[in-house]
Amino acid sequence: MTEIKIFCPATIANLNCGFDVMGLCLDGIGDEMVIRKVETKGITITRITGADLPMETERNVAGVAGLALLNAAQSDYGFEIEIHKRIKAGSGIGSSSASAAGAVFGINELLGRPFTKHELVHFAMKGEALASGCEHADNVAPCVLGGFTLVRGYNPLDVIKIQSPEELYAVVLHPHIEVKTSDSRAVLNPEVSLKNAITQWGNLGGLIAGLYTKDYELIGRSLQDVIVEPARKHLIPNFDEVKNAALQNGALGAGISGAGPSIFALCNGEAIANIVSQSMKNAYADTGIPFDIHISKVNDTGTKII
Amino acid sequence: MTEIKIFCPATIANLNCGFDVMGLCLDGIGDEMVIRKVETKGITITRITGADLPMETERNVAGVAGLALLNAAQSDYGFEIEIHKRIKAGSGIGSSSASAAGAVFGINELLGRPFTKHELVHFAMKGEALASGCEHADNVAPCVLGGFTLVRGYNPLDVIKIQSPEELYAVVLHPHIEVKTSDSRAVLNPEVSLKNAITQWGNLGGLIAGLYTKDYELIGRSLQDVIVEPARKHLIPNFDEVKNAALQNGALGAGISGAGPSIFALCNGEAIANIVSQSMKNAYADTGIPFDIHISKVNDTGTKII
């Protein structure tokens, strides 16, 4: 096997109560990449469609992530990478993570899997760092591992994968506006009340328990955010209207995907997801802002060969 | 059945990263109570041994909790309660909770179980409120339900019981000193850094995941507290020495039980618990302060008939 085509899924990070630690993997939305094993060492980005991204390996998220893996593997081979972006940059559903995860997943496959999926997360973080300025794993972990992921901590990296309950669907509404990462960071107070922190970690505990016990109601009760969402939601026009529409139409919970601007809702079953999707569209329409909307089962596999 | 004798276990609340939300139930340490169904309505405390506690129903934790249940049940019967305290007041292992849980559990049994165990937690909290001034569930929940409990939130009360991994043992060292609740509250900063809060909820997520997957190592990695323990540990002489001794001798984790002064360690298996217990004794001995030490399997049943 010298060439593979892979699907690099979009991801939702934070998930209300899980700021900076939780993420989930989507199925219906993602990039495609073609990875080719060649005799020349190093990594060459041969083609990019769907986005205006740097072709130079060291300036490209996929290139940097792939090089981190190659250096660790001490491989005699090199790789060519084609990137076909479908996830829009700045959408808040892990566009750069998909590229980073895809590169390390694909190269690892073509090398005969010298690394475990958990180890791949580490290399993918190097690519993520190029895009975001810091090595965080809340999008690359679910993108590589699939399902839900908890990043317990970073010293050393400790990622726990949690299988998604079978019937969990996500709806993601992506308004075509730019929310600068610097803005979404700046609105966060570096201090929080102990009271709110306790509420938040009680809910995170409930979310994790709900996922393990496949208790959809508990998952829904736990999808609350008393810290980050109140500070950030004004950056997203009609956020409250869209969230309320989702909840009133049967969503288990809803919130900001990553640092925004995408708004997500989680639903028990595809039928409810369809109704919720329609209600979110209606609630966003009067902003006049163009948007995409996606419905996707939670993807328990992560990045995969297609 | 008109009379039962019950075991009302001690409990450990907080569990490092789970401040105000987590607790576990012990087996080797607890009070005994005798509950008797009588024709006269209301509750009479007929005997208390092992502690100097009020005999008046409305001033007694067991009495208040029992009355809360009786009022809701609209029972035609009354109950006599004997309390044989073994858990010392102010030890930080749920002395008042044991009395509250025992009363509601026993009365519920004699009434033919009109309430679920989860409902009993609500009544037991009324007794706890008499003792501590606020209706919290982090000790009464594990005392009633057994195993580990997560109190997700209070509006409405949402308690999740998590079965304990089979081989989990706790060691509890109770120094005979008084730590005033007002002091242990006063040292807590009402504001915490968002960074520390994220570390804390990452660890709480890891603890819950470790419990569901019976991953002892993950439980151990997660038993960290970057918020409360650093603020409170100076109230307990030789806390660091005892904790370090426990960790160096194989404990998965160690910390302050409840608001202290008891120090607990969790261990994988009885053999390690015995070694850890000895090391904690040695590390406490040079304080010259008298202490008790208990080794107990985590009790997955909770309060029970004996």
C-alpha cells in the first residue's frame, strides 16, 4: 500500500461544561486527504483544494504534524499530501485539527502503524500548535480517536476516549462571520467564582457519567455552561434564539462549538436532529447572515480510510 | 417487621478533584442504629450511646431527617430510634450524615419502602442541614446509596451513583484535633483561576471515567486537587508527610476527607492498603497527636440492615 485516501472529520470542542477538556467527532462533515508514500524523505504538500493555505511544509498544519511523526519514526520514506478542504477555516469545528489529524493518521497507516492512535494525538498537536499558537488537544483528540474525548491533562498528555451512545446526533450551524480567537479569549475572565467552578465540574461529571451509562437525559441535564458561554455568546448574533429553538424542539443541549462562531446541538436520534436543525435554521434566518448547517451522527471511529 | 438494626457507614466527601460533588461510602467504620415502629406518631430518640447528642427530636439530626420522611409519607405510625455512635463528631468522615441516612433508611424499610434510595437522600439532607447549616448531599448521598456518588446539582437534586471498582480500599487517618468548619471555609478563596478550574474539572472527568472503566491507574492520576487542598492542608499537622508516605507506599491517591481533619488514601487491594496504613501511622506518629486509623473496602451497598 503506497497511497490512501482518508476522511478527516470535523469536531466539536468544549461541549458546554467541558471547556478546554472535552470534544466529540462528527461524521457528515470533514476534509479528504490523499497521502502517498515516496522514496524522497520529508513531506511535500502537492495539492490543496477548497482553501487558500500555505504549500510550504513547515508553514502547513498537515506538514508540521506529519514531520513530527516522521522524525519520531525515523522513517526512510517520505510522503506527498493532497488536501481537499471542506471544513471552513475559522468555523469553530476543528478545521486545522482535521488537517493535522489526517496527516499523522495517513502516514502512520502507510508506515504499518508504528504508533497507537493515542500517540498520534501527540504528533497532531504539533500541527495544531502552528495554527493556534498552543499545543492543545481538544479538537485533535476526537478527530484522531473518534467518539467523545476527555483531555484529563497535559503533563504528560492524558487523553481518555469515551464511546458515543449509539443514537447521539449533532447539529452544527456555522454562521459565516469571523470571530477572532483573540476576541474569544479576551472576553474570558481569568478568575471564576468557586461556586460556578463547582457547578461546572458537577455538570462535567454528569456528562461523563451520562456517556458511560448511555443516559441521554443525564447528558442533556449536564450540557450547561455557567462560565464560558455567558461571556462569549454576544460574539455570535442570535445565539440565544438558536439555542432556545434547539432546546424547545427536543435537543438534549446546545452551545458554542469550540471558540465559535458555530452553534451546536446534541440530539437523541436522527428524527429529532432533523427537527432541531430546521428550528435552528429558522431562528438564524432573520440575522440575514449566510450560514451552513450540518447534521451528523457522532463518529465513533475518527479519521478513517475511505 | 417492627424493629431493625442497621449499619450507618462513614463516608469520604470531596475526593481531591471532586470538591462539593463527590463522595464514597466506607464499610469498616460506621454507627449502629435500632429503629422501632410504634403506634404513637412522631419520632422519639430513646437512647444515644457513644456521643453526647441532643435527645429532642427537633434538635437531633436523625430526628429531623426522620420527620422529613414521615411528613412526606403521611404515616400513621411513629418510630423510636436508638443511636450508637462510633463515628466521632468533627472527624470529617460524615458523622452527622450517618445518623441522618440511618434514620431515613430504617424508617423507609419499616414502612415497606415507599421511597426509592435516591428519594431518601433528599430527606437525609434535612438532617444534614441541622448539623452543618446547609442542605448538602456529598456525605448523605454515598451513605444512603453506597459506592461513589456524584452530586451533579441541586436544582433539582441530581445524584448519580457509580459502582466502586471491586478492589478499591480506603485508609482513613483521623487525628484527634478540631478543625472548625468556619476555619476550613474561611481559608477558601471565593475566586479561583480559570486555569486551575480547568485542571480540576479535567481531573474530575478522569476520576469518573476511571470509576466506570475500573481503571485504577486513571483513578490515581485523577486524584489531584489544585484548589482546596493547597488552601486547607496547613490546618492538618503533618498532612504532607502523611500524604507523601501513602503515595510512596503505593496509594493511588490521598487527600483531605471532607473538610478534615481526617486524611484518606485510596488503594488498589487490601494488601497495599495495609502497607499504606502502616506508612501513614508512622508519618503521623511524630506529631504526638492521638489518632485513629481505619482500613475499609469501599462499600457499594451503603446503609444496610444487620
